[in-house]
Amino acid sequence: MMYSWLVLGLVAAAAGYDYRSDPEIYHDKWWGPESIKEDTSIRPFKVEWKKEMVEDLLYRLNNRRPMTPPLKGTNYNYGLNTDTMSYWLDYWASNYNFTTREEYLNQYPQFLTNIQGLKIHFIWIKPEVPKGKYSIPLLMLHGYPGSVREFYDVIDDIIKPTGRDFVVEVVIPSFPGFGYSDATNYPGLGTAEMAFIFEKLMTRLGHERFYVHGGDAGAVIGNNLATFFPEKVLGYHSTMAVATTDEALSLITAGSVYPATLMPADLISRLYPLKNTLQYLAQDFGYFHIHTAKPDAIGLCVGETPTSLLGWFLHLFSIFSRRTNGDNPMGGLEIYSRDQIIDNLMIYWDTETATTSIRMYAETINLRNLRSGYFRVPTPVPTIAVQALGEIFYMPPAALNTKFTNLVAVDVLDDYGHFLALEQPKIFVELLLSGLQRIIQFSKQNMNGDAEGGNYV
């Protein structure tokens, strides 16, 4: 939920941009303690929930204070309905099987390595490559308030050999300050800087060129990777592709006069009247402002108790799963299982990363990044955008094309929401695999790419 074109579009385009010489971007900064050296080894990792942590958590869950009752008939329109909290909290305290769920989170091979002073956690799966097929590396980037858990329901089907010519090797990192990756003690580590860390990760794993999928905050990092490393990113697939160029903003504004010039008639209501879109953003993006302005204040409130962590996350999952969820008595959250939600919560609770994860907003949306202007730099990386009906913001292809000059396709869905991999795993996998196939074919036909992952000659 890192969408910010309304702010960024007000800033004039930067001329002659080059991130390598831009002092506003900390692309090679040491983020860890000065006393340590970078350990480039790749070490196995397993999630281990200490008995003391679980016992303390259960005590807090079972001895929580009574919650303030909601106003009558407000459902989720005030951000949360406390009448629904026991549905989640009682399950967490009494029915959530910590041993089984810990095993579930350890079902895939996980690793640690040190990059720019920080321990970076990642899932890495190299499937067997059947005869006659080739392997392509895919970096998959989660969002907020998500984690690597977002992709657990899709991994098996992504790496499974299909009727396509390729199989997929997946790399799924935890962002710095999220889950089992280290946080920094220095200011400045935003989504731009994370892009450099993940480029180094892929290079360390032996991939000079690779594909990227990103949603939510992962889409912002994916945008940055495609912008900074167009020679390395072979293709970009996103469930929240964002164009923040001046041209995109101008097109969207001008299109409000006659929307049919910008998009098909059956999609106009996703964006226009523009005042409805702006009203929605003003109403539901209060979290964004406080995350950006005062991350440590809200981080303390969110991370202090399991009730507060659950409440904040449910609020965010609700408003971005469907725009109409405010009128739903359960916030529309029945589309997710309780284990899905609580597995994700456990990663934050175990690592105490409520505050450090929220800092990503403040380190991304600030004057330093606005002055740099990299948000508005076009990229030639072949791109496919997926747009669910309940996505945060609909962006017309003409607007996207001002950022992604090789926009291969826009896959428009008639349903579903922002967290597609969690909500609809089968649909997500089919869109991702077909998207990668179309990007490879586009590269072969238009960018002198070969069949082995589109390596340009």
C-alpha cells in the first residue's frame, strides 16, 4: 500500500538522472554495525519460536483487556469493528497450533546472507529442470502488512513443471526490517535502497539477469529494480504496477473530461469520476500519512500487544481487499483463513518488527526521494500489470506506458483484491506463469532475446 502518485506527480521531472551519481540515493551504504565485516556466505535458516515467546504471547492473549464496543451499525467504516476481534484472538489463543504452523513455515528451504551490513533472510527454491526445459530465476517481493508468508500458497504451483518451456527458480526475501531480515540503526533505508540490496542478493545467488514480481510495497521495489537495472531485469510482473511520471498524472487528469479516450467504457468506473477516487484515497489513506510522518509512534502502538498488532493489520487487510469492505460486518476478511492471517502476524510478533517495517514508508516518501526523481524515470523492461477489481487504484494502460515503455499487457480482472496471492492462489499462479511466458515471447520478438529467459544479444 505504498501508492503515492498524487504527491510525487506534483514534483518536476529530474533531468539527466543517473542513480550511480545521485547523492540522494544510498545505493552502497553500510547499514549494519561498523564493527562487522560482510559475510558473503549463504547459511541455512529455520524459523524457531522459543517456548518463552509463545508462553508470553498466550498470556497476553488470554489476559487482554475488554475492548471498546463499536458504534451501532458502523461495521468496518471506523477502521475496525471490535466485535469481530474475538473471532481471531480466541482462535490464536486456543486453536492455533504453534508446532504445526512453525513446521508449515519451515517447509521451504530458507537462508541468510549478509549484504551491506545486514542479515538478509530469503526463501530459495531451485527446482529440477526436466529435459527439454530451461530454468528462469524469479525474485518475488511481498508487501506491507505482509511477509514472505504471502507466497506460501503459490510456491508449489509456481515451481512445478508445466506445459511451458521453462521452470521457475524462486527467490523470496524478507525486506530489511521485516521478519527475519535485520533492521538498520541508520536513517535512509527505503524502497530504493532495498532494490540495491536485492540486486546484490540475486547476483550473489548466481543470477546476473532475472525476472521480478512485486505487489504492494514489493511493486515499488520492483519499479525501482526495473528503473535502476534495466540491463539486469529481464521482465517485471506486478499486481500493482505504478506510473508516477508527470505524463501519467497529466493523462489521468485530462481523461476526467472524456474518459472514453483513455480506457474502455466498462473500466471507466474504476477511476472516474476522479473526485470519487480522490475521496476514497482521502478516506482510507490516513494510515499512509502517519506511517510516513511518525513511524515510531504508530509502530509502538501497533507492536506492543498481540491485540493491537492484529487490529491494525485487520484494518489494513480489510480496506485494501475491497473498497466496499467498510460496510461488511466482518470487514470482508472471511476470504482469508485464520491461519493465513495469524502465520503472518507471528512473523512480525516473533521478530518484533512492527516499528522497523513501518519505517519503510518514512524512508521512501520524503523530500530526499522526491528531489531525486527516480520515481518518474521510464524503463524499457518488458512489463505486465495485473489489475484486480478491488485494487487500490486503477491506472490506464496509456498512463502505465509512460513509465513502462515496453508494456506487454495489462491483465484486468473482474473481481478480487489487492492481496491476490493470498486470496486467489490458483488465479495468481496462472497469471504469473502466463505473464512470464508472454514477456519471454515479447523479448524474443522485439528485443533480440533468446528462449533461455530472454537474454538479449
